[in-house]
Amino acid sequence: MSPPGRPKGESFEREREGGPVDPPGRPEGESSEREPEGRLVAADALAAARRMLAGVRRLAVLTGAGMSAESGVPTFRDAHTGLWSRFDPMQLASPEGFRADPPLVWRWYAWRRELVAKARPNAGHLALAEAAAHFERLCVVTQNVDGLHQRAGSRDVIELHGSIVRSRCLAECGALFARPEELPAGEPPRCPRCGSWLRPDVVWFGERLDPEALAAAERACTEADALLVVGTSGLVYPAAGLPMQARRAGAPVVIVNPQPTEIDAVADAVVRAAAGAALPALLGGAGAV
Ligand code: OAD
Ligand code: ZN
């Protein structure tokens, strides 16, 4: 299966909003070439990023699939290994795709659920969980549905795209299964209350994010003294808009990613490194409290 070409600035909400959501504009006079040396030399960037985090009391952290890559959970858009290089997102991650073939989509999520169940939090997840004690607030806003932040011990986690561990009723009768082992039999199982299909409790393309989760994420990012952005391509809105919101609210933005991202120009420092190596180096001994 080959993925269809997707426009930059993808949005889960584009269908209801009537078109792709444009990425926020850069402040006047800035471009991705701003401070090219400081951005690209990892050691300098790490030192700069550490300075930016020194004295921070409220830290927000936005994470994407790269956060879990070192746990063996594939990302979506990395060449060759990304899920969307092998699978069609419209078939497997949209309400239309589910309605067209519920068992196919259910089995794909069951495969991912098993993969995630076997995965272990990596050094990056653990560094974030351990660092929480050093801040007044350390809020993790994640696009990941794998639950690895919570399993690492993070308690203040906002799941923007839902959770692969939970399943809910397609007809929205309110039935929710928080644990896979509680699910009724079948592929997909039927809702015990209303007989509709059960579906994974994740946000699909064309669907709205939970407004409360999004509002809480926006609050966390705009109230933070700094925002750390880890392992996201910055292509999917509204999550990809959070760094600009934080920056406009006055918070320095630090990106950790081994590859360039769509939102590098929003960052004050870009650390070109994997999460498992960078986060312990960045957060060891950090925090003002
Ligand atoms: P992507 O797959 O788009 O991007 C993954 C990012 O992680 C890339 O920028 C990689 O360079 C980076 N990366 C890879 N390995 C890394 C590592 N070890 N450490 C740090 N970064 C690393 O994933 P997302 O940006 O999370 O939605 O994608 C956003 C959303 O699109 C997902 O939540 C998903 C997808 O469709 C759902 O399916 C619900
Ligand atoms: Zn139901």
C-alpha cells in the first residue's frame, strides 16, 4: 500500500474547517536560516538549550512519535520506517476508512496495541518523568497514543490524539473500555450497550480533537516559561501550532529532533539529537524549584 501525497500543514480538522489549516506565519524578518551555526551544531545548541531551561519553573513539553522511536514504536513519516510510508492513513486512520472495512482497521490497531504493550519507556521518557520533581509544573502534551509517558511515571500528561489502549463506541453512546483485556470478543467487538462497532479511542483525520484536551494544552503551552518540543515533524495541526502560541506568549522554544522539522524556525534552539540521548543531557539537574 502506498500512502497518498499529503499537503504540508495537515490537520485533523481540515474537513470540518473546510480546508487545510495554514501554519502560523513567522515573525517579520525571521527565517529558517536564522542563526544557522547555533542551530546546527548539536553541542552548542545543547548548551544554549540548557541555559534557556535554567531557572524555568513551568515547563511544557510537546511530544510526537519520535519520542517513542527508541522504544521500538515506529513513527509515521520517517522515510522507510514510518507507518505512513507503508500504510494508507486514509484507509487506517479516518472514519471513512473504518466504515469501509472495520475488521481491517481494528486488526491494524490491535497489532499496534500489542507492539506498544511490549515496548518499554526509553531514557527520554524517564528523563521527563524524573525531571518533573524539579519544576513547579512539568506538563507533557503528547500527540502519541502509546501511553509510554504515563508508564514512565509522568503524571501531568495531556493526550491530544487519544489513546490506543482505550476503545469506545463508534455511535458515541458513551461506552468506553480503558483496558484491552476488558473488551468483548470480535473483530471489531460490538458495543455491549447499543450494538454498534467499537473503535480505538484515537483522533482520526477529519476528526476534531477533544476541545478540553486542546484547551488544556494551549493553556499549558502559553502559561509555561519554556516549551520543549520533542520528536514531532510539526506537520499536523492544531498540535503543530502550539510552539508558535508558546513563543507569542513569551516562552523560549527548544526543539529536540535528529532531523529538520517544519517548525524549526519557531525555535530559539534546535538540538539535533535523539530524544533518549538529548533529554537526560538537557534535563539533568534542570529546574528552579
Ligand atoms: P511524525 O512521524 O510525523 O514525525 C516523527 C518525528 O520524530 C520526525 O521529525 C523525526 O525526525 C523524529 N524522530 C525520529 N526518531 C527520533 C528520536 N529518536 N528522537 C527524537 N525525534 C525523533 O510523527 P508526529 O509528528 O508525532 O496521528 O505526527 C503527528 C501525528 O500524525 C501523529 O500523532 C499521528 C500522525 O498521523 C495519529 O495517528 C492519531
Ligand atoms: Zn454503543
